[in-house]
Amino acid sequence: MTTMTLACGLLCTQQPATEKPAPILTTDQAALQRANQRIKTLEGEVEALRKPEVKKPKAKNPTQNVVKRKKAAPKLAQTYEVTAYTNDVESTGKSASHPDYGVTASGARTKTGHTIACPPSMAFGTRLNIEGIGVRTCEDRGGAITEGHIDLYVAGVSEAKAFGRQRIKAEIITK
């Protein structure tokens, strides 16, 4: 070999003929390769989640590290926005000839001095003692009845209008 050939062989960046050139990937092939790698990673994570957890041995005295706390008493008394409604079209959108006229959402018939409409968080049958009014039972719902709002059933439109909108304290006495 000549000095020139040897120098060229050491300095040239050409690969010897025995090595294959690295393949050139298209954009789609590269995306597919990344997707396959992500799938393998996710499969590994799923497999790790499937393995059963090792149960810790129970302490000899299971209550030794337990801190007892009193549960907060449910909020039974609060101030509600109280309005009044009737069976008439002004309140329910139903005329006296409608088959569901006077029927509450619970299926019971409206009764003066008994029925109230309450928010969905109160179960039907919940009884409230409304200050200055008396005990009433949650038997109805209403589109405008939201949390903190009670609608008191009364017999006539004039009575409902006279009642207006009031803030009154009420206490849940049964759930």
C-alpha cells in the first residue's frame, strides 16, 4: 500500500464495503416505529397493573394506630329560600284537565299544609319543620327548585303571590 492509500483509508469517512448502510426511514415508517414502541410501553404498564398486590401483614392490635374522630353532625337546620306554588298553570304549566294535574313528582297528590317541593338532594318523604309554618313533607320537585330552596304548596294563586319569596329557617326532622 502506498502512503496515500493508507492515509485515505484512515481519513476517509467511507464505510468499508462489508458494512451495510443504515436504512433510511420514511415519515410513515418512523411514525409506525414510534407507535409500536408506545404500544410495548403501554402493554408493560397494563401487565404491571394486573399483578396482584402483596398484602401487608395485619398488626397485632389493628386499632393501635387508629385516631378516632367524631363525624360532623349532618346539617339539619338551615335557612332556605321559601316560595309558594299551586297546581294551576302559573306554577305547574298544567291545566285542570291535564291527567297529572295535582300529582307530585313522587306520585302523591298535593295537599295543603302537607306538600313541599324540594331539591333533588332531599329524598321524597323527608319531613321539614319550617319555622312559623309547621311540618311539611318533601313530595315534589320543580324546575326552579335548587339547593337551599323549598316550594310550599298552597291552595290558590293569590295565596302563593301573597306569600312571595322569603328566607326562613327549617329543620330536617326525618330523612
